Amino acid sequence: MTSNIEISSLFAKKSLAFTFLLAAASLAFAQQKTVITGEVSGAQGAKVPYASITFTNKENKINTDAALTDEQGKYTINLAPGNYSVSVEAIDFKKLNTSFVVTSNSAVKNFTILPEESTTNTKTQDIAGVVIVAAAPKPYRVELDKKIYDPSSDLISKGGNLQDVLSNVPSISVDTDGTVSMRGNTNIKFLINGKPSALLGIDDGADALKTIPADQIDHIEVITNPSSKYEASGTAGILNIILKKSKKLGFNGSVTGTLGYLPQTNLNTNLSWKKGAWTYFINGGGGYNKNKSQSTQTYQTLLNDSNLANDDLIKRNRDQNNSGDSNSYNVNTGFVVDLSPQASLNASVMFRTYKYNSDDTTNILENYFTKDGFGNTGSYDLTTVQNDSGERKNNSFQADLGYDQKIGDNGQNISISGSLQNNKGYNNTISSLRSVSTSNTVANQTIDNQIYSNSDSRTYLGKADYELPIGEKSKIEAGTRYDYTKNVYDNSVFQSVDNAPSTTITDFTGNTTYIEKIAAAYAQFKSKIGPVGYQLGTRVENTNINLGYKDPEMNNERVEKNKNYTGFFPSVFLSYDLGEKSQFLLNYSRRIQRPRSFFLVPFFSYDTRSSFQGNPDLNPTYENSFELGYSLSSKKLTFNPTLYYKKSQDEVNFVQVPKNENGITSIRTQPVNAGSDANYGLDLNGSYDPFKWFRLMGSVNLYGYNNTGSYQNFNFSGNGFSSRIRLTTTFKTDKNTSFQIQTFFRGAEKSVSNNRQSMYVINFGASKTILKGDGTLAFNIQDIFNTRARAFTTTGENFTQYNYNQYRPRQFSLSFTYRFKQGIKVDQPKKKTDVNNNYSGDEDQGPM
């Protein structure tokens, strides 16, 4: 144990030292830049203050930079020699696009821009609390190692939550129970602002996604094949949710209120204030939601009478109706301060609280086999009514601190950040069962269960990233990271039969401590030769996991299990430019999926008819992933088809085994390492704007699968073909009114043990801009025809079980958003922005 800790500590220290050694040695690579000065004027010669000028290097975007004119309309910027596309933008003026060649000699470059009529026929500077109305952004764009989705034009998720937004993200689908998958794989690593987050909880799943309001999301990064710069966890890929953090000057904000049915009320706000070197922000809100769901389960034995024993279950029909209501509140607040033109500091804290109360009623009809000592056979019925009353609570806290330091003028950057996170969950259920038997030998029975499941998670994270541009077209990136996570699970089940004193069910009672330490380091190099770009990198991660629990099969003695493994995770990215608007992309990466902590807990969830039990012996799953894609981006069309192939080993599958306990047959589910999975397919995403008032956005995943493996007598093998198709149509009847229709189809999937049926969903949304652009009314209907449900059949060694689940029925909502004081003019800092910072969607967070 001690040696493992020392190895991890030494690995982390050496990785960090390596990163800073690179930083110290990098000054020798600084590139000489040219000073460019000038001014921006209007058509009549008047100088234009606070105009934004972006210089985009046509050959290497590493050398792209931007400047802002001062109060006299003047600017100064340092640029590497090369050919640049230049765009100049200012309030009340038309955008200017031009070209400029930078040589090794200093130069003066002036720009003249033309005035543009305001939609209110009033000059912007004469309006108090100006609203800047920008052109509708493209909802989807492709970069070298990720896709970026902007939900601002998604009408169906207005007034909703993160789960609703993800339902329209390219390459992503959300199942009826809220499970998120990427190209059919649910092993996704979720990040918020580039970091794992306590906001997403430990085991909250869909509940956590529902607590993040849609209007607090700026954009989502879909990373299907992450490079070595990102953590290796998640065989499906990474979803990075970037929360809003306004960069506008002055005080800005918006407030969104939502009413809906099933009863739903939400109020959320996004506020920011930027003055001088300081930017403050706060996003927060809360809401109440009512939920209803239903499920049906039919069990049938495959054994004939000669193979059945006395009291074996022949058939079971189980119908369940659930109702519940939730209250959630969250706040995210912090600041960014420019300590100097080269250094900035950022800090933020997040809080989240969630509470869900549920009342469930389940009707169970069972038929049992009887056999006496003389060989006489028969059957009897057992009718049970089960009433459950439960409460789930979750409280989360997260504090982040980061520091960015630019070195010189050639784009060198060091970013250091740390995070402290805590998440506490409480789950208490009282379950009452009343059973009536038709047998003279089986008595009627009353069972009362008290089920408690509590968890406490603490995470400490530290990381450092370094970037070193070399020449005009190359860059070295390196970094190190250390994660420490401790989860404590307390589970207990107390049962009373026929009003007798309660006893403990030892198989589902115990305390488990899970400690995970991950030390990582990466390095990668990217460059470009003519139209060919390449990025080569590798990442090494050492994982140490300690699991401690009381084993009921060993007289509740404390058992300690330790796992220590080191993996190397290379990545290769190649691109070939066919022009400014299109390119081919070829990439490879190796990934790991560590078992979820609660998959290892020997006692986790309990029900008299079904239960989940963890497996402390689970090992990680490794995967090799290949992609070949094409990207086309023009004014009207974004088109991105990708061929992919993924092959995993030691895949985690789930075994379902009937257990007869106290005369009642239950299905116990347990995860096991069994076999390998191969997935291949075509992932086609794009958007098309044939007219200014009409947009089509589509996501098509056509994929095949070939799964092999078995565990004991449970077979996971199977192969076939399936599909997931989503089409979103948006059109405007006038400049202020939009409508949206979204259709989604998920094809059937089949293996030897599981057969899942197909499903389709149709959603509708509409919005109206009012109050001269300050307000927006939005209305949407989720699942118009009430078809969003999951139906599947599981076949075991001697049984078959059909399941139908509808977790959320048809819903509709009406929301109103009010925006205020956007674009108000205050003292403008005289600084430029550096595109070579460690950017991952916002100005202070880098990818992990």
C-alpha cells in the first residue's frame, strides 16, 4: 500500500517538474513579431472607438490575434509575418472584411467602415441599455479534435435543462430514463468548464442533468476521439459543458421564468459585470418539477415442469406507477481579473441542492409452481400490492482557482488550476408489501422494509498546462494532473415480516470506502506542412484504487482490495485541407473506462423483486478508436460525415440471475467483465440554411456492432445493425418569430441475451422576440405523441423478462426571457486578446 502511494506521488512530482522544465527552456524559441499600428474611421472621417479588429493568419491560426481601438479609434498590435484575413466590427457600423500582408517591417494600417442603420432607427449610442442583435449563430461547427454545439437557437430546450439540450447535440442521444450515449456508447466522461464537477454528483445520473438549467449553458463540446491533452477516461468520449460567462462591458444579464405541465416552475438568471481588469459573474436559479412515470415487467420461466422445483416462479406481471416532485437550486459565481497584460487570475464557487420526494404503487401478480413428495404438481397465485415512499437529497459544492501566465509575445502560456469538490447524497425509502396467496400452504404476508443509502464524495484536483509555439506553424503542449477522490457509501436495509421486530438484510447492509488516485502527464506536438496538419501525442496515467468494505460472507470482516495499474494512451490526428472551407480528418486514440465507483460496492440497491449488487473485482475496460472524417463549412452548409471503428476489451456487461429468497423469486443484477465489443459506423452531422428563414439540422448514426463474451451461462454475444436519426427543422415567419420541429428515431438492437425495440419521438418549439429585442417568449411540447418509452427483452439461462418503461410523459412549457443593459459603454481596457491561450470554451478554463 505504502509503495503504491510513493510511486503515485513520485510520478506526479516528476510529471510536474517535466512540465516546468519545458516552460523554463522555451524562451529560446520566441519568434520576432512586427508592430502594426493604425486607426479605424467612419465614412466621414470620424474616429471609431472600441472597434474590434481580428487578424486571422491564413496559413497558421496559432498566429491569429485581435485588438480593440481606444477612445481615439487607434490600435497597436504585434503580429508574426504572414498573410491575414482581417475583420473590423463596431456598434452601428457594417462589418468590414479585408486582407493584409504583414512583413518584417513595422507598418501602419488604417481601416474605414460604413455606418449601418439601426433596427430602431436610432443610433445605438443614444439608447440607454443597448441590445446588440447579432446574426443567428451556426448551431454546429467542427474543429480538429471536437465538435461544438451552440444551443441558443434550440427552441425545444427553452426553459428546460441540460438533459433537454443534450437531446439535440450532434452524435448524442438521450434515452427515456435520461441515460446519455455518444454513438450508442454510454461510457461518457462529463466535464463542466473543462473539469469534472460536483454539480454532476456521484451516482445521480439523470437527476444531476436536470438541475442545470438550459439557459445557463453557453455551448457544448463533443469530443468523440479525445487527444492526449484530455484525460483518458471515457471510452465513448468527452462532453464538455461550458456555462455562460459574459464578456460584454458593463453590467449585463438575463432572467428566464418558466411555467409548464406536468407542473413545472423555474426561475433562472445570468448576471455579469465587467469594468477595467475585473469581470464578475453569477448564474443561479431554482425550480419545482412534478414527474410521473410507469413501467411494466413480465417474467416467464423457460423450464418445463420436470425441471421446476417447489415454489419456483413460473410467471410474474408487475405494473408500477410512480409520481414525485423535485425542488432544485444552484448558483455559480466568481471573477476573472487581469493582473497584467500577461497574467490573469480566476476563481469561482458552485453550489447545488436537489430534493426529490416520490410515491410509488406497484401491483404484482405471480404464479408459483408446487410439487409435493409424491410427485404431484400444481401452482398457486400470489397477489402483492407494494407502496413505496421515498426521499432523495443531494448537496454539492465546488471551488475552483486558476492562474494563467503568458510568456513573451509568441503565444507561450502556462495555466495552473485547482479544484475542491464535495457531494453528499441521501436516499431513504419506506416500502410496504401486502401479499395474498391462493394456496392453503402459503400464508398471506406483510413485509415492511426501511432502505437507506447515503454517500459522501470528496475530490481534490490539481493541474498544470504549458503551450510553446515554435515558428509559425508548430506548437508543443505538455501538462500534468493529479486527482484524489474519496467516496464513502453507507447502505442498510431493515426488514419486518408480519409485524415482527425488524432484522438486518446483511447482503445489502454495509459501509464501503472507495479511494481513487490518478496521476497523469501528457505531451503532444502539432504542426502543418502545406495542406497537411498533424498532431502527435501521448498520455500516461497511473491509477491506484483502494476499496474497503465488510464482507457478509466472511462474518462481516473488513476486506481491503487494492488495484494499481499504469496505462499509456497515444493519440494521432491528421488533417488535409482541400481549401479554406473543407478538410479531411483522420485520427486515432486509446481510451480507458474505469469501473464506476458504485459498480464496485457489494451492497447498493434493494427491492424484494429486483436488486443491484456491485462487483469489487471489476477491472477497467480499454478501447482503441479510429475515425476518418470530412468537414465542409460554408455560409449555408455545414457537413461532417465520419466513419468510425472502436474495439474494446474487458467490456463491462450485466448478469441477471433469479434468486429465491423466503419463497419469493427476485432478479439480481451484477456487473462483470466479459468479452469484447466492436462498434463501427457512419456518424453524419450537418446543418443547411437554404434560405435566411429556413434551417435544417440533422444527425444520423448508422452503426453495426459485434459483441462477444459470456459469463457462466449468460451469453453476451451478438451482432447486428442499428440506427439513430434526428432531424430538426427551424423556420421563421418573420424576423421575430421562429418555429421548430424535431424528430428522433432509435432503431432496434439485438444480441443473444437482449433485444431492444425501436422508438420514435416528435417535439415542437416556437419563440417570439418582443420588447424591441429585450424579451423572448418561447413555447415547446416535448413528445407530442407520447411515444418516448423503452421496451426490451432479456433472456437468461432459464427465463425471459420483458420490460417497458416510460420515465417521462408528454410535457409542455412556456418561458419568458428578459435581457437588460447589454452593451452599455464603460471604460474599455486597452488590451488585446491572445488566441493562443489554453482555451476550452471560456476565457479561463482549459481542457483536462
